Amino acid sequence: MDTIYIEKEVMSFPRTQAILGKYPNARHVPIARYTDIFNAPAQNFRVQKNNPALILAKKHGNLVLPTPPDYHIGGHNNYYFSHMLNCIYDCRYCFLQGMYRSANYVVFVNYDDFFTDIATTTNNNTEPSWFFSGYDCDSLALEPMTHFIEQCLDAFDNLPKAWLEIRTKSTQIRNLTSRTPIDNCVVAYSLSPENIAKSEEHKTPTLNKRISALKSLQDQGWKIGLRFDPLLKAQNFEQLYSELFEQVFSAIDASLVHSVSLGPFRLPKPFFKKMIRLYPESALLSANMSMRDNMLSYDEKTETNMLHFCESQLKDRIQPEQYFPCVSVS
Amino acid sequence: MPAICLITALPSEARPLIEHFRLSALRHKHLRLYQGTLTWPCLTKAKANQTSANQNSTIQKSATSKEVTLYLLQCGVGKLNAAANTGAMLEFLPSINAVINLGIAGSDRPLGQTLIAHCLQDKASSQQWYPHLPSPKHIDNTVSVKVQTVDTPACNYTDDIAFDMEASGIVTAAAKVLDLAFIHSIKVVSDNHESTIERITSKSIGTQLTNCIPVLNNLMAALPFDTVPNLADAEELSQAVQSRIHFSITEQHGLSQLLLRHKALLGELPSETCLLKLATAKSICQHLTGKLALASISY
């Protein structure tokens, strides 16, 4: 991290100072609000992705938000939160490229405010509440720097009515494996076939490393989740995904998997338009797409076939109660 | 070849740069412009040729020489001159990919110290911009400060601000067409508490600007031109086809998109001869659309 922008309001926070201490050679730039930089015009996501800066900020309001209706793994009260905006990985399909003007990483250092909001939201519901981390970032990728999840787990340990999903592609699991698993947490890995991961998920851990991390967590007693999301169209789709399921389920105990979900590739049109402008050479983004429900996606027949194939592969390996499709297949 | 325009306010700021880079005057009715070519060996990130349509490319580091077209604009004193001249220059030279403002500034730092702006602020409006800076190690760990553009010379010096009179005008105009990773401001301390503005001379400015040239060179070498997609060949083909066949504005956009998708999915652009045989814009677009519908990705 070469440049760190720091909101003056958080400059003296111990957490800010701890993070700054990890980058002794970075230039420090004091700022009033992170939005002055993050939302500013005349920025190029692709250029910044090459050398992103870190922004340390305080999140005000809306710390915990309801998820979209289809985004759940069985719970009725579903929320997401983002202690960080943007991701160290560079997945070509990622909607963050289309959503944000900046590729700089924002870390909100007022963790306690997140935990307070999570507790308040949980206590306002009679039924259990689910909280999804990793919507606007990868939950674990910068954990050695932020230690957010480490502290988040302490908070959830005291909230038995709250469930936490940690969504990640990262193998930075030391802060999990160094403690006793908590019952109300699912560590969910996004998984793609090895060749797709190599081509489209730049800077991510290999599939084998992710599977190893899953196995370590499962062996230690953590609940794990499998997220085959997004499903990407390919001429050799069936071969790729058959191999993926074989690799994953031969390494882990399927009966102990908390949940499995599939997600079709879908993007809001404005995001897609921005992404193709950034990466016109991307074959993935240049493929034929169609508009449905204000989203760009593969045509309905292709998408249904892809989902059906994956469901048929999963049917033999997991129980129906473990499966949560992101969309219903007609 | 990328094009960079250096922008200074004063002739005495421009002179050492013109001499160092051996720039020659470029004829223009209203602008003071100079032009030259710059080559220097550097490490660049080169993308290996894509061997297939699946984007399975690798990034290789190779020692190459980098060549840029270098322009210099002497814009005159004050932010209005700076904005007006920068805007006119960018209109006249649309190939410019980056602008770098160089000049003297007041700050409570040692005379002659070279600074780079991490923030450009217009004092009158409080509007500010944050250039996306390269790594400090790529620019000799040059100290970064806020460059505050004032309407009249200021002398309330601090060490975290450098006062100038043009930077906000330049960025106002340049940010309309360039990203903030390609708009920078390098300042040399010309006055401080110990040596106030009255002691600045044409000679001292010349010496100070000469001293900042190594940082300027490193900044130019670190500009991330390689990360911007190269659309030139698709654009060239599009122009060639349009010079022979009439395309409406909508069809022109459609053609550009289809050509880029063709290259991304099939690994190359379609042949010009093949496209020209089709005779109408509609048939060309239909042909390309049909071809792309059959294209598939294999991983």
C-alpha cells in the first residue's frame, strides 16, 4: 500500500494507528471525508486497480442493510454489511468494477458501530437474523491488516440469535483456525472451475488452495458453505463444472456442509456498460448477453440449462435442505 | 505512442524544460506550445500476445525503451489563464494522454525542494482533486503536499501546503478529458518564511526548475499508460470501413462495439476486405452480429 488517505476524524483511532503501522513507507494524506476521493469523477477503475490506495474512514448510518429478496440461505431476516469497499482480487465478472468509480480500498475503522447495529437489528427480530459479510469486498482477504473478522466473531459469539456468513475466496484463515469455532457462523467460499479461476479471477488463490482452506476449516469444526457463483458460460461448461464438483466433494465431507448455492451471471445494465468500457478485450464480457428484469445475463435457455446441469450434479452429493438456489429454475 | 503535455506559467519556468528536452516551437495562433520526443529505457509491463480468445494472457516484465511525444504549454499566470489555455491545448491536441503542471510555489519547506501534489485545491471555491499518485519509490520518495491555488500571492506558509496560482485551473480543464492518474502537479519551493516572494528571480526559478527534472522524468516513466486498453486498431478499421460505406451515428457506435467484441471473442479483427464486400452498414453489422452469436469461450 503506497498511499493511505485518512479521514481526520479517525486519525487518532487506535485501529487507524495500528493499520498505519503496518505500512511504514506509505505516504499519508489527511482528508475530510472518504467520499471526496472515492466518489470523485475523472477516475479510472482499471488504472487504479493496478496500484490502489487505502482509505481509512468512518462509516456513518446504514451500517446494516437488508439483502435483495433472493439473497439468503434459509433465514427470514437477512442483512448485509460492508466494513470494506472494494477487493484486492480482480475478478473480471465482479460487479464492483461497474458500481464504483474508484478501485481504492475503503476500510471503515469504526468496527464497534457495526457490531452495535448488528446487535440492535438482531434484538429487533424475534426470529434469528442472518448477516452477510463480503458483499462489497472479500471478507477475509485483508484480514491480516484489518482484523475485522477476528473481532466480528467475538461479537457474534455473544449473539446466539444472529448468524454470520463470511463470504470469501481468501485463504487468510489464521484468525479462524486459531480459535474455537462458533456455532452461528458459516464460512462460505466462492468457487469456480480451475481454468475459469485462472482466466477470470485474477490475483485470487487457486481452486486447490481454496479447497484446502475449506477442508482445514471443516476439519476444525467450522460450518462451511459452497457458493458456485457466478456460473460462467463456456463451450466446455459441463466438463469444467463436473470436474469442479468432483474436486470439491472429494476433499470435504458433504454431509457436514452447511449450505450450497448456485448463482447465475447477472449484472445491472449500467454496471455492465461501464465494465465493457474498462475491459473491451474481455471475452467474458463480450459474450452474447440478453436483458431480463433490467439485468444483463446469458439468454434464459442457456442459463436454465447451466443451472439444471449443476443441480443434477449436486443432487447426488448433497441433501435438498443443504441447497439454496439464488433463483428458482423453471 | 503516448503524449504528455508539461504546463508551466512563466517563460522562466518553461525555458529550462525546453532546453533540457530539446523542444521546438509549435506554431499556434494563440497558444505558446513546444514539441519534442522523449525516449528513455524503463521497465514496462507488457502484455503477452493473447494466444487464444479465452484471455489466458500473462503479464511479463521486460526491459524496453519507452517513447513519448512531449509537449510544453506556457499558459501564463493565474488560474483563468491556466484553465483557458489548457482547455484550448487539449482541443488542439486531442492525442494528449497526460498533463503535468510544473512551477514554483510557496511553502514552509527548504528553498528548491521538489514537491508533488497529493491534493489540488482551489482556495476560492474549496473544490479539490486528488491525483492518483504512483508509488513513492517510483518518484524518488518525493514529498507530497496539498497544492492550494490562490488568486493573489500568499505568504502564510505551512509545511503541508504549497501555494501556487495555476494548478486548480489546469486540473479543472484537464479533468474533463483525462483521468486523475494522468494529471499531476510538481512544485519547487521558491519562497518561504526565510526567503519571501520578493526575492524570487528569473535565474532562481530556472535553477529550481532544472533541479526538479529528475523527479519529472521518473513521474513520466511511472504514468500507467500500459493499463489503458488499446483501441487504436479497432478504431482504425472502423474509420477505414466508414470512409467507404456510410454509417449513421448509431451504426458507427454499433460497428465499434462489434469490432471490439470480435477481437475479444475471436482473437482478431475481421478483415477489411471482407467487410467492404458487404456494401452496406446494415449488412456489415448483421454479418458481425451473426458471427459473434456463434462464438463461444472455451476455458
